[in-house]
Amino acid sequence: MRILVTGLRGQVASALAEEGPASGHEIMHLGRPDLDMANPADPEALIAMARPDVIVNAAAYTAVDRAESEPDLAMAINAHAAGRLAVAAARLDLPLIQLSTDYVFDGTRATPYLEADPTGPLGAYGRSKLAGEQAVAASHPRHVILRTAWVYAHGGTNFVRTMRRLARERPELRVVGDQLGCPTYATDLARVILAMAGRLPDSRAGSEAFGIYHAAGAGETSWAGFARAIVGHRAARGAPAPPVVPIPSSEFPTPARRPANSRLDCSKLARIYGIRLPHWEDGLSRCLARLDEADLATGYPETP
């Protein structure tokens, strides 16, 4: 199967490039300069030349805090460009997987969010992603909107790599403890996308294969709990492990408000597709093992 992925260097796009061939899929990427999501022309001709079976829109504006001062740019990439991509996919009758986020919710629900729960984004980033969902749904009946949360990878800039670095530099880590979520390893998310993609070409509009789905690591934790698990891995290897001190969100103000509850209920994905993501601690363990291997390969001085 040929899968066209928008975006070149993002965490999910990179994971798809790595995992696709192992699953027997050919992964093709479409990004700048050929496709500039901030100012795109009609992408139909580019897509038609690639002759894919499925399109995955992994390109996005993801700078959550900066979006508060760049709302128009966030909306252009996450909503308007996504809508144009969906229109092109519909004309070519190609199924589209649109990646979305827990930030479409306001975080006030006491339990994990279901796909049908009311949305209510707190900031510009969440509003732009929700608008992207709506544009895709309005433009193309053969779409999957795949919401995920707290994505990290062994490459790029993310919470895991930041905590590893800070644990080497600081005697104590003060991390928000009153926001709950489901950490999601990009490799696991890529495997979900590939499994879903394999079913879509033969599915007709209106099929239960299409629609909104949640996909995030099993279990739940806080950012402080996430950080504690990262530091604990370092301690098990004999590296310095500073204490992690949970703090309230009020002690770590950011330009964009974060949902207090980012937990996603993924039971629909298990029921319809038979897919269950690994527990977040399992994904983290595999990610940290990859980072340890990279340390050894480069001779990082702190590697025991």
C-alpha cells in the first residue's frame, strides 16, 4: 500500500517513515517546498502524481504557546490547509486520516473523553485543530479524525528529551502535577495509523471505519508522574536522579491554558478496529531504550 504523509520532520511523520516499510507499506512524504501548509495552492495535482492509496495529514502547527500570538498562522495550517487537503482527497476519492489533539476539549470532564463529548478548546492551538476537524468532516465523507495526546518520540523536541536533559542539569525538577493525560509514544501511534490505513481503501463512505477516533497510550498519569518515570529510568541505570516535585499549574503559568484532563477513552478504537495501544509506561520504556542506545553510540559521557 502507498501512503502519502504530509509533513517531513514531525514526530509522527518520522515514525511513519520508520514503521511503514516494516509493515509492508510504501511511505511517501509531501512537504515544503512542494507543499507549504502555511500558504498552500490546490494540492490535488501533487497528490495525483504520487498515486497513493491513503493520505495521512501529519503536518501541523504545534507550538501551543506561540499560537496565542500567531493565531492566524495556526488557523491557516491546522484548519484552512487541512480543509483544502480534504477537498483534494475527496475529488480523488482517497481516504484521509487527519491527526488531531486532546486540546479540542476544555479538560473539565471528570472521566476520560469520548469521541462524541462536547468540545471546547481553551486556546488558539486547540481552536485551530478543532476547525481543522470540522473542515475535513465537511469536505470529505471518507475521513478519519484521529485525536491523540501527549505525543513524544526518541527524536525531535518533546517532554521526554527535555526531562532527560534537565535531569542532568538540575538538582530538582518542579513539574506540573494537576494535569492528567495519556502519554503516547509516536512509534505506537504510527502503528495504529498504519493498521487503520490498511482497512480504509476498501471501506465505503458511511462505514464505521470512518469518523472520529481516539488513540493514546493506555493508562494515565500527570506531567509530574511522567517526569518521575523518566527520572526513575535514569536512576535504574546508575545515573543521577534528581527528585521530582509536583507543583500546581498556577506555579507554571504559560501563554496558553492547558486542559486539566487530557485523558482520552480509546475503547471505540478497540471495538471497531481491534486496536489497543500499549500502556504508556511500556512505550516510555522502549523510547528511553532507544535514547540509551543513541547515547552509547555517540559515547555520551554520562552513559554508565
